[in-house]
Amino acid sequence: DVQMTQSPSYLAASPGESVSISCKASKSISTYLAWYQEKPGKANKLLIYSGSTLQSGTPSRFSGSGSGTDFTLTIRSLEPEDFTVYYCQHYNEYPFTFGSGTKLEIK
Amino acid sequence: EVQLQQSGPELRRPGSSVKLSCKASGYSITDYLMHWVKHRPEHGLEWIGWIDPEDGETKYAQKFQSKATLTADTSSNTAYMQLSSLTSEDTATYFCARAFGHTTGPFDYWGQGVMVTVSS
């Protein structure tokens, strides 16, 4: 199985700042990488797919980059609603696997 | 508006089974694969498998091959997952999620999740 190593597990930042979350795959997954946002009481939201393509409705302050084994989610000019949990997921081969999550907290 | 409405929380005894439902609205379930995902805080998210409701084809992660059974009822636009021989390891929140586009992944819409508790 492809292991997805997501870091950091916790990240503290202030509104207006920019942050980056890393996701490393144990083998090449091309660009078959998605990023999700999890909020309490809400359905998980697909933010980015194919490594860097913004899903419809995802604010432009979110961006994704990477291919192969190294991927990054960047959030610029953090808004209050961005402070929540983020997961990466590969869908290159079976089984699909997820990163362990990053909790973004307000500093 | 696409929505996936999952059934309510379940409490089951060890050794029993449970069938979870995921009712889709805003689209026909025959048009997209439906995935199921397990979430335990200490183990993270685990992909269980998918079903193609149009023809019933399924694909499971190996570790869930004998644990989960995915089905769908096109007449009610609902997907189901049955979990058998429940143990404490099956205590988790389970999500259904629609595959994006006409592909196997990623997942563009998720249900709200259903908590399954296995306890004697």
C-alpha cells in the first residue's frame, strides 16, 4: 500500500498569514492526489484534485503543487473559516490511502 | 443540490452485523461510483471500497474484503454497506462519498458520517 505521510500534524497561524502542509507518498502517485477539508458538523469538502486543480467553489487562496511523491497544500491570507483539519489522499492505485491529517489552529 | 444523507448512529453487540444506508439526492446514483470510508481518530481515514450502482460492480480494499458488503438500490437512490462479525475494531465513523466525475476518485461529495459503536 502507498503510505501517505502528512506533516505537520498541528499548525498554528494567525489570520492573514500563509501556511503550507506537506504530503509525501511512499512511491510515485503521479498527480493522483487530493486535498480535503474537514469541519465539525459539515460534510468533508474536496478542495483540490490532480495535485493542483481547484475544485469548483474552492477559494483561490488555496493552491496545491507537486507530483510524484511530494505534494504541498498552501493557504494564503488565512481566513477565520480556514482553521480546521486537512487531509491528503492518493487515488493512483488500490487501496486509496489518506494522510493522517493536519489540524490548523489559530495562534 | 447534491446531498448524501446517512442513517443514524448504531449500537451493536460483538459478533452481530449492521447495515448502513446512504441516500443520494440531487443526482442519480447510477451515474457515479459510491465509496465508503472508515474513520477512527487513532487510525485516521481508511478507504473501504466502492460500488458502481449501475451494475453492482464492487471493489474492496483487501482488509475489508470479508468485513464489508456494498450494495445499492437504484429505485430508492440509496447505497448500503453491511458490516459483519462486528468487533470493537469496527467502532468508528463511516462515510459514504461520491466519486468525482466518471472516475474512481477523488471524492467530491461526502455524507455526514454515521457512528457505529460495537460494545457488549
